[in-house]
Amino acid sequence: MAEKEGKQRWSEIKARLRALNQGELVALVGDLYRASADNRRILHTRFLGSANDIEMYRQLITEAVAPDPFSKRFPQVSEAKRLIREYKLATNDPAATTDLMLSFIEAGTDQAAEYGCDGDDIDPLAAMVGEVEKVVLDLPPPAQEETLERLWGIAATAEKFGWGFGEYVEEVAARVSGQMNRRAES
């Protein structure tokens, strides 16, 4: 029921937005821009996008997944996932979004290899590996190759802490490699 209400509300909002003139739309977007840093970041990325945007997102994601171990901050996996969704929404760039997903996995894997972890720490990393596997074959071939190379690197790093994560990433990388080879042969 809530989903239907949400769609109904969006359709009502969309209808009202269509009734606004250009000046009113610009004023509305200006209000949203001033309302939050997240909105500003999305609008900057969407309309003024630069090569620095992905680096900014990568840094924010890395800090959320693997904060400085000497700080009093805990990993904020949900924040990192939100930032990935935000970037995807702002750019509609699947290769760059996958790059950020891999950055998420690499940061968490590096942190676990360096400082240790428990099985619960691995679950979000494994889930993100699964998300990467779902999208990798939709990427352009150079991005597929880079993704595969990074997955193999993650698997090698993950061997340092166990929990079966390294083996899982190896399995995913092997499946992706096989699928890429079959596509290349056909």
C-alpha cells in the first residue's frame, strides 16, 4: 500500500511541476540546493560534473566504510551505500558507479586485512561483490577488464583474513571471467 501511495504522490508532484514556468522551476531547484549538502553535491555532480566528482565520492565512501581506526568513528556501511546510489542517480554512469562499488569493497577488504574482522563485517562486502557481479557484463569491455582485475586483487587481499570471503570473490571473478570469454568467442 505504501508503494502505491508513494507513486501516487510522485505523480501528483510531477503534474504540479509540469504546471510551473521556468522561473518557478529554477527557484524550486534553488530552494532544494540550499536545503542540504547532499542536494548540492547531487546538483553539482549532475550539472557541473568533473573528473574530481568521482574522487570526492570515492573518498567519502572509503571514509564511511573504513574510517581511521584511531578515530572514534565506526564504519557507516549504509552511508557508503547511500553515496553510491546518490552518484548513480546524479550521473547515470554505470562504469563509474561500479568503480565506486569496487572502492567500497576494496576499502572494507583492506581494513579487514589490516585490523581484523568478524563474519558480520564481511556480509556487506560480499553483498556488494554480488551487486558488482550483476552489472559487470553490462559495462564496456575496458571497464569489464578493469573490474575483473580489481576483483582478483580483492580476492588476494581477502586471503589474509579468511571467513571464506576470498574464496567467494575468487568464485565471482572466475564466473565473470568465464562469461566474458564466452561473449568474446561468440
